[in-house]
Amino acid sequence: MKARIMAVMLATAAAFSVAPLPAPAQAAVLRISPNGTDIATLDPHRAVSTTDQSVVAWIFNGLVRFKPGSAESADLEPDLAERWEASDDKKAWTFHLRRNVKFHGDWGELTADDVAFSLKRAASRDTSTFAASLANMLSVEALDSHTVKVTLREPDASFLNLVSNYRGGYIVSRKAVEALGNRFATSPVGTGPFSFVEHITQQRVKLAANKAYFRGEPKIDGIDYRFIPSDSSRELAYSSGELDIFYAKREQKWVDQARRRGNVVVDIFRPGEYRTLHINRTVAPLDDLRVRQALAHAIDTAQIERFVGIDVGPRGCSVVPDGYLGSDCSYGAYTFDPAKAAALLKEAGHPNGVTIRATTSNISAHLPAMEIIQAQLAKVGIKLELNVVDHPTYHDQIRKNASALVFYGAARFPVADTYLSEFYASKSAVGKPTAVANFSHCAVADAEIDAARHEPDQAKQIALWHEAQRKIHEDVCAVPINDILQVWGRSSKVDYGYPLKGALNLSLPITEVTTLAER
């Protein structure tokens, strides 16, 4: 009997000794790779590159935010401010902050003092790369611990855009900035869903979930942001299971192949880099409206769209990109009409055609499109002589009026004023003390552009932007070509938690609702 009991005890002990222990839960860390080689800074008021801005967007908040998955001003919603009021003349804006919002680490609770400090810091050229966008701010004052008043020099019906979760709109901890000094750029402190852990030069940035995030604890444990600059290497890392999300090739061929393979979800979203052919109206024969009209009617943007790909490179219509607040395509794109183009050239006194000289970049985003345009213009008698140079030289020359045509792609804040002021206001023309990038030397819509900037009624402001676009269209200051949208690939195990249609930072708004299924 004792022997039997002993046998049972030994068997039981043996069963317990071999029973597998439950495996520790694997951390749900999202592995993402952009196309950059490293970050330059994580100071939100200095971060310019897309590689930097992606990380900054996960760490910081603005007073208001673009609804996740959208890059349209119409979708702005409360962020650190739970509500706000604007005076009738849109010169005074009062923001009421959420309570009990904590900064990462031990830096305390967000107060109006932090907000006032942040906006003043963002408006100073000594501490911000984006000071110019906030130059209209006259004063910022904390009315109490959770109320901030901003007074503007001139009315601005679109001021909310400037205090959104983008560039100069991010809110920092005053205590952290003052205590850390220059180290704040490498040890950022925000209120966002993820907090900074470490940066390994040219390898990765690690972030951890902010368990005290005011919208709720994130559903993933962190982000591993890895630097793999090669397109093929990023895709290989994804295929071998080392990445969950990666910056993909912005080519229709790649998109189609990836969709056929079925091992990656392809995300294509706005804003893109809007590509426009700017016409230098100060040089002959382009100083003649009829020649500019002929050039516009000779360009077949549908052919360029087919070449780039309709998903990746949809053709343009207005000089302001589609989706920007105030964009207006009611005047329609220039019709492709070679016969009309030839007739206009003849009417302008050029029955045998004209020769136009232009400088273009040798990069793949520029040269193929310019070669297509060159072939199209040749069919109506416009000989386009291309001076092909490296990209830095191209940027240097186009800012010295060395080109009659400038093919230029850009992504800007999605409000019509940013495009109109930079590319179509005469004070921004190349060669002027106030120059920005107006390669067209356009001067036909200055009154509307200036009036819209200081119009307190947004409906009237938008109407002024529409009128400016009509005048620019009729004067043929530029020919809209096409957009090049953002293209990313991800695993089906990743769910952003929202439909992705746009992301202002040209990256992915990973939020507290983003999930990663077990690998």
C-alpha cells in the first residue's frame, strides 16, 4: 500500500515537473521603417524632415489636431484644447485646456503656462524653424491655469491650422525645455500617446506607450523606428518578418505587383508632392499670353498620369492641390488641344514655332516627366531645350531665373494661402527681397491673395482664394501636372484604428487605438 502511494506521489511530482510554464506575453512593438538614414532633431519646433516629423507626431500634441487619417482642415478637432472661442474679427482666440493632462515622465501636468511658452517659442526665429508662419501673433497670455488667449495683429479665419498638431503647433513642457536646454532635442518631452526611450544613431528610435495618455492607454506597447534607406532592403526586411510597416516605392508598377502578391497592404494617401510647370512670364516668348496658352493646350496631363500611374500620380486641375482648404477646380484643367495650340502660336506671330530653354533636375521624379512634356510640345512647334543638371544645381539655378520653365513638386500646409502666397504672389517672386519660390513671376492675383489672408469671414476668404485661382488660370502662370501621393506598405496584422486618407506629416499617425495582432 505504501509502495502504491509512493508511486502515485512520484507520478504526480513528475507530471508537475514537466508541465510547460505559460510563455511570457510578447510585447506588441510596432516596427516601422521610413526611407531616411537618421533623425536630425526631435525638437518639434525644429523638426523639418519627414523622418523627424513622423516621430515628433507620436510624441507631441497640438491645441487642436487633424482627425487621424485626414489631412483636411475641415477635419480639425479638439486636442489639448477641449474648446475655444474666436472674436468676431478673428483677431482674438481663447483656448480652454483639458485638465489632468500629464507630460511624459515626471514633468508634471500641462498648464496654460506651457502653452503660452510653446507658442512664443514656436514664433521666435531663435528657437523655431517655423517662426514665419506664426508671425501674425501679437501676444499670448495665460488667463488662468487652463485658459490661454492669443491675440493676432491681423484677422485670420484659419488660425486653428497654425495651432494644430503640425510643425509650430506642437506644445512642449516649459520645465523640460528650460531644464534640458539643448538636450531637449535628443530627449523630447511631450503629452502624446508615445514617449521617447532611446535613439541609436543611424539605427533606430525607440518609443514606449504612454500609459497615462489622456485619451487612454495605447493598445500597442511601443514603436521601433528603424532606419533602412534602401528601397529594396526595406522590402526585404518586411518580407523576412523584420518590419510591420515600411515606406514603399511611389511607383504604380510596384503598387500593382504588391497587390498581386497579396502579402502586403498598400496604403496610398495625401498630401502628395504636387507637381506644377511654372512659366516664367518675364522672358520671351512666354511674356505673350497666347504663347503660354499654346503651351498649356499642348501638354497632355492624362498621358503623364498614365505614365506615373493613376493611383500614385493623379493629374492636377487647379494651381492649388486638391484637398487643400480653398482649392477650386471649377475652371477646369487646360484642355489638351494640339490644333488650338498651333493656331495660338501662329496668331502670336510664330507660324514656325518657338524655342524655349529650361533647366531640369536629373532625378527620377523630374526628368522622365520633363522628357514627356518635351515630346508633347514638339508636336505643336514648341522646341524645348533641356539643360539637365544634378538636383542641387537645379535648385540653385531655378532661384536665379536661369530657366524659362520650372518643373517643381511641393507639399505644403493644406490651406490655399500657403500655395498662393509662395508660388503666385508677386512679392514672393525670385529675385525680390521677399522672395520665396514664385518661379512664375505671377502678379495677377495679389489683391485677392492679400485680402484673403486678413479676411475674418472664412466663406469670404475661400471666395477670394477661388477668384485668385481663376485669375492665375486665365493668365496661365503655371500648368498643374500631377500629384505624387504617399505610398506605404504594412502587414495585415496592423490596424491603424481609422481609415487612412491623409496624414499631414507624410507618415502614419500611430495613435492609442492602433493595434498589432499576434505575429
